[in-house]
Amino acid sequence: MGRAETVMSNLTGEQEEAGVTTQFNLLRSRLESEQKRLIGELEQLKASVRPANERREGSPFGKREEEATETLELETRLALEKRIIDQLAEIEHTLSKFENGTYGLCDSCGQPIDPARLEALPQANLCLSCKASQAKNAKSR
Ligand SMILES: [Zn+2]
């Protein structure tokens, strides 16, 4: 009986010391798996592009409609691709902050970012107040 209790209290003691590191390591692995997922998604998206000559085939009727659909598809695909690339860039930047030992600090003011915010959004690079003022600036542009 006494053994389990000793293990438990040892764990609690270690957690207090390494709490931040443990959280950051978890967030880092979450970011890394998210990075892998996005790279896979991007590859899938690129693989789904049909060759140009294949697109010309099909019914001669309703061609205009078909073309319109294709343009929309292309735009959606490009928008999606851009979003994934943006997300990947953000994650890569965040991972580089681990290397520099600046992870968890705001890119703009250098203050620590709220751990709850990091938990919800591991790739957050701005603290809430900088994020808010950035959003305000973007709107007034
Ligand atoms: Zn800030």
C-alpha cells in the first residue's frame, strides 16, 4: 500500500518543478502532429488536381456552366491551399520559437502568453492584448 502513495507524491513533486516544461513539451508535440497533418492535407490537395487535358473532356453541352464550376473549384482549392500554407508557416515559426527558447512569449511585446490561451491555440504568437490591437489595426486599414 505505502509504495503507491510514495510514487504519487514523487510525481506531484516533480510536476510542480517541471510543470511549464511539461506543458510546453505537450504543446510542441501537438504542433508537430498538426504540422504533419497539414503537410499531408496539402499533398492530398495537390494530388487531387486533375491534369488540364482531362478537364476539357466531357459533354459539349453546358460547357459554360462546367467552366464556371471549375473556376469556383480552383478558387476554393487555391484558397484552401493558401490557408494550409499560412497555417504551416505559423506552426513552423512557433516551432522555431522552441529552438530559440522564446516559446510562450508574445512576438510583439515579449510578455508571457496566457497558458490557457496556449492550451487552446498552441501556435499563438501574440498575447491577447497585442492580438486585439492587431485586429483593430487590420480593420481600420
Ligand atoms: Zn503582446
